[in-house]
Amino acid sequence: MDVFGGGSSTEALVGMAIGLIEAGMCKCVAIFRAMNGFSQVRIGGTGARAAAPVLGDALHGRAYGWQSAGQMFSPTFMRHMYDYGTRPEQVAHVKHFHSCHASNNPKAFYKQRFTVDDVLNSRIICKPLHLLDCCVETDNGTALIVTSARAPRLPPYPRADPRRGRPLQQAAHRHALPAWPDLHRRRPLCARHPVAERGVGPEDIDVTGSYDAFTFTTMLQLEDYGFCKKGEAVNTSATARSSWAQAAEQHQRRHLCEGYTHGLNMVIENVRQLRHDVDDSCPIGPDGKRQHSYDYREGGCRQVKDCELSANLGWANPGTGSAMVMRRG
């Protein structure tokens, strides 16, 4: 089958894998994504992608300069700025929050902590996006293994403790009309939170992983999935700043600072958070497990304390998105 979207579809793919397993068609599914965005195929208008023939939807979009995701997404971001008075210096705080967590991530491409001024002083890529508003293009590969909780226990991971999985609570996917080129004409749609059927809400989630292809996508998802009110993420009131700070603190950052793989690495991150064994700068104890200090200063810990419930959020313009919730088993 074909699945529309990139970072909007990671959670949907996991849901489809579960459906295949529940239908008895298979017992174990591997979902993988590998990209060579640093050395070869760039997302923008250079390299192999630029040399490809102009076909399909590109016949419309390419005529208006829509060659990259930034160019395609920017009308939605501009609409948010028009509707809510959003300013670039407000959205730049997303990068700051991301980089604070990434400074404690050994795998991060960008380990430095960026300031708002750093973002605003980086060159414009596509209005309103600066260079540091955009994700990192790297050479990398990721994979998820989805299997039934009733499946035989997998062999131990070559470390002190077995590699245990995390039960999936709920998955949801949406693809709405109109077609891709017309999405900027619509206001962003409020996404139905996938935990609603489980009797919990955004306030119960300990850690999120939203598709952060750009700083704006993180902000829009935290608003549309109910972690703060629409337009409140950049409000200047004390209450709004508190809500945004709370939502930002529980969000795990990957694409803006670590590497870009269409959201798969954020699912992996949340699984590790639920296991309470993320890799950071904390020491390894005599039992072979990392001794987390929960000191989030630069060069320290990035494990969320008492993490029991996580949410992964996907988005690719107002018409498409998927999300899922996992719990600690």
C-alpha cells in the first residue's frame, strides 16, 4: 500500500503494523527509514532531487517555487502569524528549548545551546524560516520493531538488562482534503488526541515527541493536540508562557538538533524514555545501568523522571497527521 506523507505518517505506520499482526497476517513488523541527506540527496533544490523529472503534483508546485518542505510548509506558518500575531523571535524559543535538551544527547549533530539571537541571526531560507528554524540533514538510519505482547520474549539485548518493548495504547491517523497545494488556504485543524478513548488527556502525558521538521511544526502540534490553547504558545501573558514552558519541557527534540528521519527516531527516543535508559552524560553504575541524576544542566541528564506515558505526534500541514501513545509496561 501507499502511505501519504513523511513525518506525518510514522505513527500511522505503527498502527498499520499492529493491524496486520492483529489480523494474523504476520507476527513481527520492521519499520525503517534511512536517509543520506548530508552526503547526497538534499531536501532543497540541489543534488539528485533537483535533477529528477517534474511530474505529478510538482507540475503545480514547482511553478511557484515549491521545491522543498520549507517552501511548502511556510504558507501555513505565515497564516499562523497572520491569525495570532506570531513573531519570529517568539518561535525561535523552540530552537532554544530543543538545543538545551540536545546538549545532553551524545548522538546530537548540534550539541551547542542556541539562543533566540542565534536563530534570528542565521540566514533566511524561506520566509519566515531561518536556517536554525530548520531540521538537520544527516546520513543516518533508524528502525522500529513492532510485535505482539503475546510473542515469545526476544533474546536479551547485549547489555546488562533485556531489551523490553513498550505497549502501545492508541494510534490515530488523518488525511483530509483539499489536496496538498491548497492546504495553506485553510486554518490549521485541531487534531483529535489519540488518548481520548483511554480516559486520559494531554495533562497526563509525561513526555512528547512531535515532528520537528521546523520550529513552527513543534509549536503547531503542541497547540493542535491540546497541550496549550491555539495561539497561546506565543502569547505574552504570564499564563501562556507558563503553559508553553510546561509543554516545551516535556517535549523531546530530535530533528532540529540530532538528525532527520521522518519521526522514527522520536519514537525510538520515547521507547528509551519509557525504559528509563536514555543515553546521556550520566555515569554507568555497577549494575550496567545508567545512573540518572535528573540534573538537566548542559552536559548532564536528559531522562524524564518518573516517565510512564508518552505521546508521539506527527504533522505535515493541516490536512495530514498521525499520533500514538505508549505506556511503560
